[in-house]
Amino acid sequence: MPPVDGDAEMSLVRHAAPTLEMVAARAGVSRATVSRVVNGSDKVNPSSVKLVQAAIDELGYVPNRAARSLASAQSHAIALIVPEDVTRFFGDVFFASIVAGINARLEQTDYALNLMVATQSEGAKTMRYLTGGAVDGAVVVSHHTADHFLERIADTIPLVFGGRPGLAGIDTWVVDVDNEEGGAVAARRLVERGCKHIATITGPTDMQSALERTDGWRRVLVDAGLEPGPEVDGDFSMMGGARAARRLLETYPEMDGVFVASDLMASGAMPVLLDAGKRVPEDVAIVGYDDSPAALACPVPLTTVRQPSEEMGRMMADILIDVLAGNDDRPRSSIMPISLVERVSA
Amino acid sequence: MPPVDGDAEMSLVRHAAPTLEMVAARAGVSRATVSRVVNGSDKVNPSSVKLVQAAIDELGYVPNRAARSLASAQSHAIALIVPEDVTRFFGDVFFASIVAGINARLEQTDYALNLMVATQSEGAKTMRYLTGGAVDGAVVVSHHTADHFLERIADTIPLVFGGRPGLAGIDTWVVDVDNEEGGAVAARRLVERGCKHIATITGPTDMQSALERTDGWRRVLVDAGLEPGPEVDGDFSMMGGARAARRLLETYPEMDGVFVASDLMASGAMPVLLDAGKRVPEDVAIVGYDDSPAALACPVPLTTVRQPSEEMGRMMADILIDVLAGNDDRPRSSIMPISLVERVSA
DNA sequence: GTGAAAGCGCTAACAA
DNA sequence: TTGTTAGCGCTTTCAC
């Protein structure tokens, strides 16, 4: 009983996937040689290479990942670990861009990206997966100080953290943005415009990134010999931004410049200021943060601080790939620079 | 030369991962028996099961995925295909929830989720990956009519489409929402409230989902013996919603109810109406769509139509898993019901 | 530079 | 119910 056409159906004859052995036979060389060509070994006779390439093209050969992984003890996959609610994670444009960057870098390799959402209770399954050789390394992206199970993972496979500082206890690679400098750049812009009474609408005071932005803003004002204006919490939300703007209008009417620590808050604040009869940027200049779509949706196009989120993703992937290739001497910490996107509001 | 401690470093002694064979030895049974236990075969003596379980726990055994895949010709991985820009895709809360649902269902299995972003040019690499046995099946999520390369993939591995209708030419599984009914539910709410002059702010007229919502809205009004009010394009954006609201205020001042086809547009429109002195819901009732965070951020909490996006994701994964298990008689099309979230605005 | 041969860790007949 | 025996398709020494 020949197993050849065992499960062939009438309508769908599925050709058996070509194997390395078939390529070897077709090209008239050994399997080892084909393997060398496929993996780009330099010690192969050019003429053999040509033969093998032809056979590969002709047969449409694609190496079997499972077999390759088994033999080489490498999965050629990396995990994207999201230790958080997926919806909130992906709803954030910042993270979405990071993923885009990771993906962009990975596209140049043959690494596959596995999505691992480490939900509340199920840390155990994730652990088994990650430490069981399913992936060669992982990228961890999150707002929060990460969970402790990551510590144990970190000494099984290489980890690269992104977005925010990771664990205190472990020594892995971290890619982050310079929030302090972001706030500083925004403030500098306002100062250079000639603003004298500069306030800020901040993010929640229990978020590290928010605090750092405010620090940078304050530093520049002080350095410029200006009295820093009020700091009002806008909660990183649109409504919060509007509320904060109203408050500033009351308590700080002389305000002629304001750094709003997220574009979303700015898109809530700006209409309030306009409604109050302030011209933007003539009467009050506004600098936002994020360079999100909201920045363009504002009544007056928003000058804003851009975070290189996609580049961050690319960098994270790049580091991991490099480490996986054996170059684990990359710097442990990479702080990405921010930049100012100049539009109309300031 | 014993290979045992070949690459052990001073600081990091990595124990060799326990294999099935080691478990078998520890439990005093054959490898086949261990395999049966691991894969939940029912033809194993309970006492053997207990022995094997103990050995597994003790050794911390985790099956090697590569070996399993190679031997069983199944990857135990499925792909999430995003034929679109990642940032835009994940920025959409609707899709983010779908991914959450897919993930939730997959968590109950040992399928891994591979993220495949089929970017512009690189269809070829994706093709090779998908048809090369790297995944057992795939879930495709997108706004758009999908690309043609998916057709070729569809006859290699099972595909489940979600979000919006997929290709015309292929016969696979589709999970979608009932947009027409969504518009109808919204309109019905307005009618039942006693509104007589009901307008709608629509999405872009070149999007299928937007058109269907308007159709449902119109149908209900006509059935109720009401003259449908104006349909104004709000572009699915906040600014567009505000613009549309202003337009309605001018051209349709008698308006006492409005269906706004996305919460984002509603959050732009509502402030305009309030500013014009309209009370919500007393003077103008508003029903939104999406049940997104924006619905709660509105000045008046928004009554809105909820799409079961997470359930959709779960359903998609469920279908795929089922099909992969051999039950390919699942209905080709699953239309998920929408529901009304009742808050204050209508 | 090339080939032969021995596995990687698991599953899946088949025998017992 | 259990054990034995072949491989799955690839990489990788090791001779040549």
C-alpha cells in the first residue's frame, strides 16, 4: 500500500514539499552541499552554487523550519512579550509603532515574530513556552515595571526591554526614549519664541515618563532665567487637557506659552484656549508631545515632540538579532533622541 | 571528550533541557508511553500516567516544539496576517480587541501566534513562510479587500477572515459583524425615545461598513413612518464629526436625534451641539458606535452600539482550531450580533 | 571543496 | 495497554 496518494482528494492534489534531498538529487550534489549553499557558506565551489540555486528555484524549495530548528537547536523565532492587556497595549499608537519597527527589522531576516500576551494568571504557560526553546530570544514592551517571571526568563534567553525601564534586578538590554530631553526641547522652543509665562499640562504624576518630561521643561525655564508657570495634571486624556486648560486660564491668565505633555491632551486644551479668545500661537503658543494623528487634527496644527518609536522598535530587534548572533557586547542601555516637529501652534 | 560541559560558563550553568527519553527513564516506562501521556491519549494505564506525570513535574519536562513539529508534520502555530500598515492596524481599538480575542482563545491551546505583517512589496517572503509549513493555518484581519496572494495561500493552509469581507474568489471562513443591524439598533433607540427628526453623521461613503450602518438607520426610520433626516459625512474622525454637527445645526435645526456612526465622531459632534445650547439628550439625543473609550470621555456619557470585537477574535480562532482538528464543516460565514450600550446621551 | 554518516527529540506505525 | 522501530528534514562533524 503506497502511502504516496494516501490522503489525496479529488479536487486538491497537494504536491509534497520539496526537500533538501530532492534538491541535491536534482543538482547532482550531496545534501551537505545544498545545505551549505542554502546557509550561505563561503566554502562552496561557485559552479556548484549555480547548480544548486537552479535546482532550488526549479523545485521551489523552502527549508523546513522544524527540521532546521531541531538540527540546529535554534528556533529562528523571537517573542514579543506584552505583559499587559492587549487592547490597551495596541490601542496606544506609541506601542503600535514600536511593533512596526520591530517587524521592519525582522523582515530583513528570517526570524518569525511570536506574540506572547502574558496575561494575569497564566504566567506559567508563558514561562514554559519561553524557556522551552520555542524562541531564541524576546523583546519586552510595556509601560509598567515588568513582572518577576521575566527575571527567570532572562537567564534562559536574551531579553531586550523597550519603552520604559524594565526590572531593577536584572541586567539585560534596554531601549528607551529621553523623556527629560523631550520636555526640554519643548520648553526651549517656547523660550526661543519669546514666551515669558510658560505653563505645562502634565501626564499623571505617578508615571515616570510624565515626571521626566516635566523635569526637562522646568530645567530649561530655570536655565533661561524664567519663573516656571503652573504644572497642571491633565491625565494624558483629552478631557483632562481641556480641564487643565480651563484651570490655567483662570489661575494664570498671563500665560503666553504652554507645554502639553501629550497631543491628546493638547487637542482637548487648544479648543478651550481658542474659545476663550486666545489666538494660537500669537497669544498662547502650544507645544504637544507624541506627534500622534491628534496633532494634525487640532484646529491649529500642533508643533510637537516626536518620539522615534518605530526606530526604537527597529533598534530593539537589531540588538536582539545581534546578541543572538553572538555579539552580546552591545551597550546595555540605548536612549533614543527625541525631535521637534515644527508646525503652526508654536 | 565529553560534550556535556562544552559551553558551560562560570556564572551560568545551563542544564540540558530534559527530553522525553529522560522522562521515560525516570518513570521506568517506554518513550512511547510518555508521548501518549503528554498528548493525552486515553489508552494509558492510570498508574503509568501517574508515574509519568511525576517524572515530568520532577524534571520540568517541556516537549521540544521543533522535534514535535518535524515528527508530526504540524507546526502548532498559526499566523495572524495583517495585510496592512501595522501602526494603522493596531491603532484601531476594534482590531486591537480582535487580537485580544484571538489570543484569549489560543491561550487555551498550545498554539503559538505568529505575527505576519504583509507589507507592500514583500508578499513573496510571506508566501514562502506561510506555504512552507511554518504555520498550520492563519487568521486574516483587515479593513480592505485582501490581496490576491492570499488566494494562493488559501489552498495550502486554512484561512479565516475577520473584520470585513475578504476575497470574492475564494471559499474560506469569514467572521464579520452585522453593520446594517448596528445602524438599525441605533435608529430604533432614537425612535423609541420619541425623536421625530433624526439625522445621521456617517463614515466615509467608500467604506462598506459605513454604508451598511446608514442603510440600517434608514430602514428603521422608514419602517417607523419617519422621514429620514440628512446624512452627513463625518469621515470617521473627531474633527469631521464636529464639522458635520455644525452643518446639521444650520441645515436641520429641528433635529432632535442623531446617529453618529463612530464614537470618535460623536466626541467631536457633541461639544458643538452643547455649545449651540442644545441639551443632550433632552433637546438632541445622540447614539454613537463602537463603544470605544471615547464614548466615556464625552461630556455626556454616550449611548453607543457595541461591536463584539473580542468575541469575533475568539470566534475566528475557534473556527481555525476546529478546522485544524479536522472539523472543516463549520459554517463559512459567521455574522456576529451587535448590541446597544445604554448610557446617558440617548 | 565535497560527501558520508550520525544524530537533533519527537511521533506513529506495528508487534507484542 | 505497552514497547520497538523507523523515520520526519535538516545540520554538522569528520574523513577524504
